[in-house]
Amino acid sequence: MAGEKTLKVTLARGIAGTRKDHRATVRGLGLKRTHHTVEVVDTPCTRGMINKVGYLLKVTEQ
């Protein structure tokens, strides 16, 4: 939608050896492999997901 703020999220570290719910959160953000980048709409829900697995991600604001 026009005017919605987006975030560029990149999976900076692999998910091997992480908790099962953290792997599910990464998949929920739409990330499939290391160095894969997606754009997500900046909502409280996606912010919570990013905060949960922030140690695996690199986030830039658009």
C-alpha cells in the first residue's frame, strides 16, 4: 500500500543449531537461506518477530 513503511530484513547467520521456534519465526518472515533479503511492512507484529530473532538478522529501514 502507498505510504507504508517497510523494512529490509536479511538473514545474516544460519539457523542450524537454533531453537525450533526461532527457525519458525525466520521462516515466518519469509527468509529461506543465509544472505536472503526480503522487504516486510513495519508493523508491531513484524517488529516482535524481528526482536525475537534479531541476533540472526540484519535490518535496514526504508
